[in-house]
Amino acid sequence: MSISVDQSALTTRFLDTRGLTDRLTAALSPEDQTPQSMPDASPTKWHRAHVSWFFEEFILRDLPGYTVYDESFRYLFNSYYESVGARHPRPQRGLITRPGVEEITRYREYIDAALAQALTEGRLDETAMGLVELGCHHEQQHQELVLMDIKHLLSIHPFGPVYVERAPESREFSGSPMSAPALRWQVMPGGLVEIGADGPGFSYDNEGPRHTVYLQEYEIANRQVTNGEWLEFMADDGYRRSEFWLSDGWATVQETGWDAPGYWSHDDGTWTTFTLSGRRPIVADEPVVHVSFYEADAYARWAGARLPTEFEWENAAAVTGGRRGGLLDPLRCHPSIASEAMVGDVWEWTSSAYLPYPGFVPANGAVGEYNGKFMSDQHVLRGASALTPPGHERITYRNFFPAPSRWVFSGLRLAR
């Protein structure tokens, strides 16, 4: 990770980050925060406790005079850090009713007070402050996961409860464009380009080292694929034509019965989607979201194009200035109308496997397990989504998920 730490700014960042998590979860009842809807998702209260445990485990435990809040939390809220010790099985997180939500809140307050005091008293060295910065970015990742996971949980409720009230689209976009720009192709010259993070500012270890890549000349779409375009793919039997699908993708479609993106439903002749504001009609000009890598790849083939590599994507973002689209707005939590932005609204699948850059070395210690150990059977997504907290997005950011994942806020952009 690359860090640039100022003590006063870091204290503010820490408290602001923690405050946003509290804001995002304040409307969720204890009953909302306890269940786990599938093995890949986690209960809200687990997320709230885990990010607090991160600060306690990697920073506060090493401070003289600090008293660990509860030693059992090291087992309950460790995610995947093998070097820390044993941990509770991920698929069973929703079975843990104790500690309850009130106790988790007290734990968060305990960690907030202890770490804020250590920061203001200047008791943290440069390494520890770097870990605080990492912890803030880690918590921002979990803010997005909280919203992804609670959306999945609420979606299986028979009456589709609302997380955040928002106005109908016709009023919501008053004064804003109501239609996506026409799709056009942007020509990117070939040659040697520099890829990866380098220089001041935070980045994860997997975003470097910066290195040189040779690209052939290519074209990339000016915007993401929309719901309206996806409906055309569906109308052309895209989900039933094996010639567009990778072998694993076709097998997955046959096994799951997918015939539309995640959360879509065909009700009374109208396609609707479940959102964090309840079930709504599909908006044709919004970016399609909740599609897997398999679906994104199949759509690209149907469209006579392909998915960009992550290097093509990053180069295009750098050349076009990395324009921002919709990031997290707690009063919306949903993509906006598709625009010519490169970053925001939905994460974009690339054709690239999640692999180390040349010369990649994981960070020292347990935090070295953060990214490098997952470089197997995953695909890279670039950009950001409507659930990504502002300030957490970068054009070098490498998100990654397994190919069948659909509860992610994932869409696509075409290349050729």
C-alpha cells in the first residue's frame, strides 16, 4: 500500500469514515442486521464488528495500556487472516445471535474512543498511522458490502421492503438528462503505456508496482451498456443461444435458469428490478447492473464486441480524465442515468484474470493477506459503483470477484 499520512487529517478521516458506517446502518433494525442471506454475504452487524476488530487487532493491541474489548471477538470477527488464528466459518456468521447489535454498537464506540485518543495524543508511529489509513479504506469497502448484502437480504423478503425512500425517477431526475448518450466508439492508439499506482496518495498493494504494458490500437465505448440494450439481448434469445457463452457460463445458465440480470422480474408484462428503494420498473437508460462476468462476456459477443482488458480500461480512463459518474449517495443507493463517465454507477467487468503485476510483493505481516492470496479464479472489475463511497475510487483500483457473482453492483462497457 502507498500512504501519505497527516495526523490531524487522518483523525478526521477516521471519525468521518466510522460515522458514515453508522449512518448507513442506522435505519436497520437488529432483526435486519443479524441474518445472512447466502454464504457470500455477511450480516450487517458482522460487518460493523469486523471493521472495528481490524483497528483493534492491527493497531490498538500493540499500544501500551490498551485493554482488548472481548477476546472472543478475535475468533468471531476475523475474516480470513490465517496468521491471526482460528475464525468462525463464514457461511455460519448469520447463526451468531450474541453479541447482539447493541453490544456491537458499544464495541464500535470503544474502538472509536481508543483510536481517536491515540491519534490526538500522537501515540501512533508512522507504520501504525499507515494502518489506520488502510483501515479506513477497508471500512469503506465494507460500507459498500453492507449495502450489497442488505439488498440481497431484503430482496428475498416476500414484500420487498425499502431500505431508503426515494422519489420516482420522473421527479428524481428533474433538471438532469433523462436519456443515455448514444453509444459511440473512442479510438485509443496502441503502444507502450504505464499501468498501476505510483506516487503520493493511498493505493492497495495489488495496484502496483507501476509497469509498462504494450497495447494494440483498440476502441472502447463512451458509456456503459444500458438496461434497454440488455433487453434487446434478451429479446434475441441471448440467454438461450449457446454460441455466445463460455463453456462454464453456459453450464451456469443451464444450472441456475438465469434469463435476466439479478433482481429482475417479469410482472404483469413489465420488467421490474429490486432496488434498495423497493421494487421498481426497469429504467431503460440506466446502466445494466447485477450481471455476472459470464453474462457480460456473452452480451459483448452478441454485440459483436468484447470486454476490455483491465489495462485497456485503465489506459482509456487515464486518457479521458477518469470522469466520475454516480458514487454513493445515501439517499439514493442506485445507479443514475448512463453517462460518459468512466468511473461510477456500476463496476465494470474486464476480460482480465485477477493476477499479480510484475514485481508484486504482498505487504509485510498479516495485512499482506489482504489482496495477494485471492489471485486465483477471480476476474477484475474496474471503476466504481453507486455504492462506492466518494474518495474510495481510483482509476488504478482493482476490484475482483468470481465469474458467477451477481449480487455485486456490476455491469460492463464494450471494447473492440
